[in-house]
Amino acid sequence: IVRHSPIALVRPGEPPLIKGWLPYLGMALKFQKDPLNLMKTLQRKYGDIFTLLLGGKELKNPKQLSFRKFSKRISAKVFTVKKMMTDEDLGEDIHGAFHLLQGKALDSLLENMIQILNQIFESKLLKTTNWKTERMFPFISSLVFETTFTTIYGKILAGDREKIIGDLRDDFFKFDDKFPYLVSDIPIQFLGNVKSIRKKLIKCLTSEKLTTLQGSSEIVHRRQDILEKYYRVEDFEIGAHHLGLLWASVANTIPAMFWTMYYLLQYPEVMKVLRDEVEGLLQSTGQKIGPGLSLCFDREQLDSLVCLESTILEALRLSSFSSVFRFVEEDMSLDLEIDKYCLRKGDFVAIFPPVVHCDPEVFEAPEEFRFDRFLEDGKKKKNFFKRGKKLQYFMIPFGLGASKCPGRYFAIAEIKMLLIMFLTYFDLEVIDKKPIGLNYSRLFFGIQHPDSDISFRYKAKS
Ligand code: HEM
């Protein structure tokens, strides 16, 4: 719980209040410096729920800031999507279309994705028959960007498509780089040329530009229909909505894929287990590795790759800071799985994933990477306990409740497919085997980026 009032006193039933040693600034400075350690220390001392006094901007009108309003403010600030602030129906309609990232619609998205991956790997990577060294973060970023963009928005048909997608990707990364600042209250004029880059990106995603792409997904069509109900077809803000979805679909998947690959390369014995699992699936589905790429999987088959899934979840457990935010609109009592607490109107509740993801009572030796943490008797492990009680929320990288990420199945499936391609067709080796840590610049927002990069090499298997 975050409280901004410097004269706050604890009332009976409320969680302990930690003020820190600097009046007003409270714990803010310590928190910024090393959030994970600070939270762990406080958790050990005060338990799972505590109130932190943070300095900075005082929240003047918390009533304005329930979850929906909070996320709409972010959309307006970061992507320039303004109409949702005033038009409730538009927000409802947009939300109503998110189911097109799941269920049957997801099946066709994934069918499309595997074909796109086959093409990308065939044309770009499989020709690498001698070892080639790459920096991992930019390598993964490009691959995830192209795969996700093409699956959701469609294929660029122009002859110079490589240049167009390359420029789009580079601009997207420049924009994403400034994301933590765009969310803050720093005026955009102080953020270099990000304003003009954002404009350029939005221009690439206008109604007119989207019609030139081939094979865009059902969710893009549905969103476009919805947007044309609320805007004129030529309105710039339509492109801003699409930039929002593009960002949501790419920005967290990149570091999630990065961390999974990073751990695989650090632990060749895990890579061997996963190679065997993938090979087993290929055999059971009668697919042979030969010249010309044509791998093909459906969702059920992907779902059966439990070791791969456990490895991805373990990477997410260690890197996810995707906090869930809520403003307390009235004094209330919060009945959690283990304890009950009183919350005060005006408090800001942030459910911070590392508090549960790194809790030694839930995950033994939580600082260690263990690829089989989410496996039990060769199946997905679903039961985790704290103080003898079975937990419902032991993994929350995708948030929880009504605002839980609608793209979570898509994201996991994409990472699985990318890994299947790598494990099936390539030899992979890490070059600089060094431990790397998290860079906390996206604290509270999603999967953290690494604080440095590693080099690795790959070559197509002969
Ligand atoms: C590993 C990758 C991903 C992670 C960790 C992630 C995480 C999250 C989180 C934490 C939220 C906010 C939930 C909340 O506030 O309670 C969210 C929202 C969202 N995500 Fe994801 N996400 C990922 C990938 C994707 C993908 C691939 C897509 C689309 C294809 C996507 C689409 C969305 C959308 C549209 C929202 C906004 C939902 C809303 O406004 O209610 N995400 N995601």
C-alpha cells in the first residue's frame, strides 16, 4: 500500500506504516535504489502487507483514479489516446474485443504465427551454417517485433518491406526506451525526439496504412470497426490506439523471451531436457526435420510442452514487476488469502509480484533458477502453499482480476514457438557466461530489462 500523506497515522486493523528516515520523501529514495532488496527486508520485518510512505507527487483526487481511469490516463499520456478519457462506451467496446486474443481466434493467430516464423527462419537464420555471434537483446527484440507485428497487423507487401519493417522496429525501440519517462510526469519536450518518433509510428498505423497490410488478424479488424464508429476514418488517433496494442503485444514479450533464452544458455543441461521434449513432440506428430521449413503445431500440442512452459514461467517469476494498481475509493477491509487488513480511502494499493514470486515460503530458494519449479509428476504444478494454505495467486506476471492481460496465452505460445524453432534447427552457445541482473527502470511496469547484455552464437544444425 502506498500512502502519500506525510502525517498519516496508523489506525487499528491497518497494516504497519513504514515512514523511513527522511520526512516526506519517506522510503522513496531507498525504493528507487534497490527495490527488490528493500521489499524483501520489509517483508521479513513486517509481513506481506505493509504501507510505504512515498514522496513525490501528492495524489489530489484519488476518486478519479480507479483502475480503468488510471490505465486510460496512461494511454492518453503515452500513446495520445485521448477519447477514452471522456467516452466510457469506447473503452467498453475496446475491452470487449480483447477476447479475440483468446479461444478460437487465438488458434488462427497461432496458425498464422507458425507460418510467419517458418518464413522468417528460412529466409534469415537458417542460412547461417557457420557460427554467428550476436548480442542477445537486440537479436531477440528484432525477432519478437517482426513475428508479433506480422501476426497481428499483417505482412508489409511493398518491395522494400525489409527496410520498412526495420525502420518501424527501430522507431518502436526508441519510443519504448523512453516508456518509463513517458509514464512519469516529465514533460515530453525534455525527452529528446520521442514526440516526433511517436508521431511517425502513429502515422504508420493509420486506417489508410493498415489497409496496405496483408493478412491482419481478426482483433485488428474488430478494433478498426469499433474505432470507425467513434472517429472519422482519417483521424490520427486511430493510429494511436493501434500503437497502444502494438506496444502491449511486444514490449513485455521481448524481455520475457530474453530471460528464457538467457537461462537456457546458462544451463545447457536444461536445454538438453527441452530439446528432448520438443523432439518427442515432433516424433509424435510425425514431423521430420528436413530441407525446407514446415513445422506445424496447434495449441493443444504446444500446451503439452510442460517443461518448456515451466522454464518460461520460471523466467517470468524472476523478472516480473508487473504490479497491479488499485485506488481505494472507500475505507474497506481486504480479505487476503492469509490475513485480513483495513484499507483507507485514498490509499494506493500496488500488488508487487516479487513479494510473492520471491517468497521463500512459497518458492524454495527463490533466488535460484529452477526450470522444473512448475512441474510435478511430469505435469504442470498448480498447487503452491503458504503457511499450509493453498494459494490462488502464486504467479502474477500477467496481473490479476478484471484487468489481467488478455494476451497471456498468445505471449506464452509465441515464446514456445520461438524456442521450438531454436531448439530444433540450431546449435546455440553462450559466449560470455556471466550473470546479469535486472535493470529497474521499468519498476511496477512489466518484465524488467537486463542491466547488461550477453553475446551468444548460433548455427544451423547440419
Ligand atoms: C510476457 C508477455 C506479457 C506480459 C508479462 C504482459 C503483462 C501484462 C500486464 C501485467 C497487464 C496489465 C494487467 C493489470 O493491470 O492487471 C497487461 C495488459 C495488457 N496486455 Fe499484456 N503482457 C504480455 C504480453 C501481451 C501480448 C502478447 C499481448 C497481445 C497480443 C498483450 C496485450 C495486453 C493488453 C491489450 C492489455 C491491456 C488490458 C486492459 O486494458 O484491460 N499482452 N499485460
